[in-house]
Amino acid sequence: MKRFSLRLFALGLALGALGAAAVLAASAYARTTQTHPIKTPDTASRAPNTQGPGQPVIDWNQVLLSIVNTPGAQPANIQPTRNFAILHTAIYAAVNSIDRTHQPYLVSVRAPRDASETAAADAAAHTALLGLYPARASTVDADYAAELAQVPDGPAKGKGVRLGEQVASELLAIRANDGSSVTPPRFVPGSGPGDYQLTPPNFAAAVFTNWGQVTPFVLDRGDQFRPAPPPPLTSDAYSAAINEVQSLGSAASTTRTPEQTEIGKFWNPPIQNFWNQIAETAALAHHSDLSTTARLFAALNLSFADSAIAFYDAKYTYRLWRPVTAIRLADTDGNPNTVADPTWLPLSGNTAADASYPGAHSTISAAGADVLASFFGDDQNFSVTSSALPGETRSFTSFDAAAQEAGLSRIFAGQHTRLDHVAGLELGHDVAGFVLHNALLPAHDSSGK
């Protein structure tokens, strides 16, 4: 089992003081030293001939992003990462059944070589989304008609459609009893020092209390990479982490810089949405073909789905209180180096409705950076926009730099401590590494599961 690293924690504190763009050295796969500029979405849309063969995957990813961003469209009891994984594994399975360059994911169909890969991808995405969002059928059907109209009519198109429908239906059936539809048990907050409690000012009920028990997509089990317990409340590491977020994450902070405030607000929306959008711009910049783009988004979202299962397992195992509770009740933690502030609130106002350790943003971001680096190398120039701050853009020179900033943003937002951040980074790296080494491998590679 991994142990909490005081050296890593101390290094993180030092780097954090240098600014939000600080970058920790992190393991990623197939990194390169060559820099490839990535166009932002707006720039890419204005460039000629940007629609490459991988475009259908990006189109369907944007359809799902639109759905999950529509109020009320995403079922409240279903973690969105599950549905992204199902959509993209369906697309991957359909395309890979035709080109057969990589190992199948759960579904193995010997499709005719002359079937249209694009039609198969479209039909798989359409069938998957209808199964996941039946109430959105009219919108999904319209998107499907528009996508499929770009495929020339003929036998190849028909074969592709039948294949896509088949593999998506099989994957939906496989995931039907994965535990995601189980009614989450009611969370009973603790009352002792360190116990997670519902957080002011809105005291929202705890969410996804059952998600750690959902069947993983690639991992063997949800607790496979469970982080070591957080350090004791009486430790120097704990007091350093609480004091940092108490100062930098407060709604009334006088120590947080304007850039840190921007960062804290910028990354507040669902983190997996950012990384799916980053993947879109990377795939467009590198003109990825259909099979590579399908595999990229499948690997990315398999990592996100299993990361969510893993961090919820850890969150509800350790049930560590959030910063707002820890700071307000610091006079009960037994640590002389923390000071209670009974009126403290985070920059972001409300606090996410689950336990603190590990951080979800850090976990997902580390996983996303590792998967993208495994395809394109880590050193990339790209920009990111945010629905939380329209018109603002954050720019990076590597996927890892974006992951670090996204994780640190939760300290500036008052949502997490650096303990949560460091544990989340390690968990995300572990999950992505396992996915990359055990799923979607080249067809000649026999080392997979």
C-alpha cells in the first residue's frame, strides 16, 4: 500500500507558493520533448479542412457534453463519467470490429471488412445514447440523421449501421446490472473531529454514497488503488494543509492573488468535461484518424469512469471532513497549530456534497493528462476555456501543467486541502496507468487482461 509522502507534501507546499501554474514532476506515458501547438476550438473551427476522419467521435462527444450540461438531463443518481465511458467504448468496439488493430473491449464481433467504420461509429453512438438518455430521443435522433447523412449510401453503410447497433446494445446489456442503479444509502454524518459532515451554507445531502461499489470498467475492484489514510489531525502535515486552504481558499481571502482567484473559479465546472474538450482539440490538432480517435476517447473515459469509482470508494471509506467544517471546528481537532474561524466560507460559496479525501479534480486531471500524453506526448501548447468564466482563457505548455493547475484550483476555491490534491494525483496516475496497460492494447499484444 502507498504511504503518504511528507516529502512530496512539503514539495507541493513550496511549489504552491510559487504560483498556480507550478508543475510537479509526474509520470506519464510515452512523453516526448517535441512541442506541438494545439488549436483552441474557436481557431480550429475557422481553419480550412479541419474535419478529419476522426470527426464523428468528436461530434458525438460534443452531443453528450451538451446533454450533461442541460439542466435535468443527467439522472441525478448516475455519475456522468459512466455514460461517457459507455458511449466511447461503444464507438471504439464498433470501429475496432472492422479494422481489428486493437484488442476488443468486452464485445468481440467479427465484422465484414467492407463495413463503413463511420456508419458503425454513428450507429453505436446513437444506440448508446438512446439507451442512456431515452428522454432525449428526438434530439439524439436528429443528430444521428445529420451525422449519417454524411456517409455515402450503399451496402457498406448498411453493414456499418447494423454493426454499431449490435455492439452498443451488447455493451448496454453488460452494464445494465453494474450497481449504478442501486438506490444510494442515506449518509449519516459523523459528529467527531475529522468526520465528514454536511457543509454550510446549504447543507446539501451527500451524493454518490454507493458509487465506490459500482462495477469498474477496467479495474479489478473499486478499492484497488485506494490511497493510504490521510495523516492524523494532530500532525504537522494536517495543520499545514488546513492553514493553507484557510488562507487561500476563503471567500474573504486577502492572501489569494487575482490569478489564483481566477483559477479557483475557472475550473469549478465538472472536471471531466474540461478534459474531454482538451482531448477534442488535441485530436483535431494531430489529425487523428477514426480508429485512433475512438481509442483515445475510450481510454480517456474508461480512466475517468474508474477514477470516479475509485475516489468515491476512498471518500466514503475515510469520510474526512471538508475544509469549511475543519476550519469552523478547528478548536476540536486537537492540533494547537490550527485556529477556528466559525464564520469561514470558501471562495466558491457552497462545498461539493461529498467527503474531502481524495480530491476528484486532481484524480480526474492526473488520469486525463496521462492518457493524453500516452497518445501525443506531454509537451503540448493548448488553451482551455470555461463556462464558469466566459471569455477567459487559460493556456498551457503540457497536459501535466493543466492537471496540476486544475487540482490546485480546488485549494484556491476552498474546496480541498493539499492532502486531497496529492492523494488525488497519485490515484489518477494509478488508475490511468492500469487502464493503459490492460485495455485497448494492440491486437498482437498478449499482455492484456
